[in-house]
Amino acid sequence: SPATAAAPAASSGPVAVGGFPSRQLRIMAPAAPGGGWDGTSRAVQQALQDEKIAAQNVEVVNRPGAGGTIGLAELINQSRNDGHTVMTMGLVMTGAILLNKSPVTLDNVSPLARLTTEYEVIVVGNNSKYQTLQQLVEDFKRDPKSVAWGGGSAGGVDHILVGLIAQAAGVNPKDINYVAYSGGGELRPLVIGNQLAAAVSGIGEFKADAETGQLRILGISSPSRLPSVNAPTLREAGTNVEINNWRGIVGPPGMPDNQKQAWITMLTRVRESKTWQDALTKQDWTDAFLTGDQFAAYLKEEDARVAKVLTDIGLV
């Protein structure tokens, strides 16, 4: 694909460019163990080590807090000009920077690669009155406050998706009745028991329940249908919205070119490896590989889009 053309991957042997890396590499997951950023960091670490792509040992460190902005501050303040430490991040961080009025932003980081995207699903309990997304959206249009949406933290990807649905449906985003939960586990019994009209989450959270029939997926936020999910896209279901919870890796400010090139080559080879391909399948992640300047341009677009939605919802 054209996305990889910028970084021709050497076919074998550990990657070293201009004497880099000269010591252990660190991937910072700016979140607690167990979430998407942590999982992404560990999958990259495993591929780098198991496939002998990295010339040095690779460790993952967790720096949770404030939607990833605590980790971002550490990357910017402590690792300037030194790409031995990089950080996993994604869509959620672009929102958290605004919500937390973070003193540090993504303007200074060195974008290396966008790796994956995970699409969002809208689910209802199996005995919900809503058989289709159209029916849910009709009620939402008629009386927005009566439709309780459950999802992850305020201003995160789930909340942003509900904001986009409101915009598409002509509902004032200030009228959204959104209930934030810390994880899919808390949400599950409430949506199965119809205490919420609908729940929004990444596919991974609800796929098993949809397969056993406890939950019904009304729509998925991808541009086209996914073979692994028996549901229409939001567009197909009459709501002209698309969103992807992308994740990628950035380096600190002022990374020298040889270090950027080494990481882009390493990540290109990670993407081509069996270890990584297996992780994509297992986690329901979709490949979304984009490197260097193209990823930098994408980051700018996403920043603007997220800022607009969060402003419209009245969160920033």
C-alpha cells in the first residue's frame, strides 16, 4: 500500500540507523494496564522482540492519568531530542488535551505511525423495543432527553460519537442524555436490562454478548461493513456518521531524523509481522497504517474535528 512506501523495510535483521538505538527502548502507555493503549504498546513490544526487529531490549511503562496527558507531559518534558522513549496515543488523547486544558499538546511531538483503528458499535439489550438504529434515532429526535446513552468517559470517543449522531439528526447536542462509565463491565448489565436506551463502545467490549444474543448491535461506525460484525454501518442505517478510535505512536519533540527513520522502519516491519497480524485478529483491530508526515497531517485534521465536536456538545 502507498502508506508504507515512505519507509522501505529492510527484510531482516535488527533495525539500526546511524548508531540508534544505543540502549533499551521504552514504549510509554499513558494509561493503566488493561486498556487499548496498554494492549497496543504490549503488542508492539512483543513483535519488536519476538521477531527480532529491535536491536535493543524493549520495555513498556504505564503512566496513567488525565486521558493520557500526564504521560504526554512526561514525554515532552523528559525525553526531548531522544527517541529511545516513544508513546502510544490516539483519538482519546486529542479530546483529553482540550478537556483537561492540558499545558502540553501534540504540536510538539514527532508523529511516527498510526497503527490501528477500532470501530464503535451502538448496542441495545436483546429485548429492547429498538430493532433498528432508525427507531432509536427517531425517539432521540423526538425527545432527546428521554434517550439515555451509556458509554465511556465524558469527552471520549463514545461521547464524541453520540455528539456526531446528534448533529446528523438535527438534535441540539446540549440536550444529549449521556451517562459516563469507567468501563464496559459496568455498562453491560444496564444495557442488557434496558436501564439505558443504548450503549456505545468499541467492538471488542460487546462482541461476545452480541454473539450469544444478549445484546443487539444496531450499527457500526466503520465506512463499510465488517465481516466479523453482523450489523449495518451507521450510514447504511440512515445516520451519516463515521468515526474510528485510531491508535498510533509518537516520539518526543526534536527527534533526530535517523531516530525517526529507525522507528518508522521498525514499525513498518512490526506491521508486516505475523505476531502483529495475529494481534489485529484477536483484538478486532483494523489495520490503519500511516507514517511520518502523512500521520502528522492526519493528527492536525483530527484535532480540528474533535475540537469542533467537543465545543458543539458544550464540553469545552
